[in-house]
Amino acid sequence: MKIKILFTILVVYFFSSCAYKPLYKRANLYYPHKVKIVIKSKEKYENNASTMKLLLDEKLNAKSSKDSNLKLVVSIDRVVSSMGINKDLSSDALMLVIEAKYVFFDKKGELTSGSLRNTGSFNYTNNNYANIVSLEDTSKKIVKSLSTDLADLILALSTKRKISP
């Protein structure tokens, strides 16, 4: 009898002793319908458009998604400007601003639209290769951040009317 009680206490203690439970679950949310993604840019900005399309497609579309008329159109605009840091306002760093204007459509028309903007900076040196690499790295980080924010906005969209894919 004492062994059964001791065994029961140990089992209850063992299963209830682990108090760790993750605060957030890392669940991938997708639309059940495929979203067609169109990225536009005025000029050829290295690979910003293709990187954003790839990241948005990865976040919004699953392999099991059904074909639909949902469409996300994103326009990318990039501005590089100098930052006057020294007392004589010579430029030691450059600031990169990327703005993404988006419109999300379904079969009936526009669901939502807006714009996102993100900035980054990098050091400007006498080495041209280092400047190109810094610009590309900063662009990639900003585009990754913008695409994550945009995908989260689209997935958390609450509209006044029902979405008709």
C-alpha cells in the first residue's frame, strides 16, 4: 500500500514538476488560398524585388494552398542620401530609405492598401567595393524586415467584408 502511494506521488510530482511552457508557439500562418505576388520597382535595385518576392511568397503561400484570385502588388522605392556627421558636414555615412507601397486585391476589388518605410545606414569609405557590399547588405536587411512586416499585416488583416478568393 505504501509503495502504491509513493509511486502515485512520484508520478504526479514527475508530470507536474516541469513548469516550462513556451510563451509563444512558432506556428506558420498561411492563407488557405494562394496569393499572387507582384513586385514593381522604378529602377533595377540589385535584387531587392526578387528578394522581397521570395520572402513574401515563403511567408504567405504554403504548398497546400489552393489557386485563387488574391493578388498583392508591392511597389519598391529606394532613396540613398548622405548624413552630415562631421562638424564641416562632410559625409562619413550614407542613409538608405526603402519604402514599400502595397495594395491587396481579391476577386471583388481592393481589400487594403498602405505603405511601409524602413531606414538603415552604412559607412562610406574610399573603397568602392566596400561601399557596394555595404549598400547591398543594408538593402537586404531592410527588405527582409519590410517583407516580414508586410506579411504580418496581410495575415492579420481584418476587413469589413468577407474575402472572396
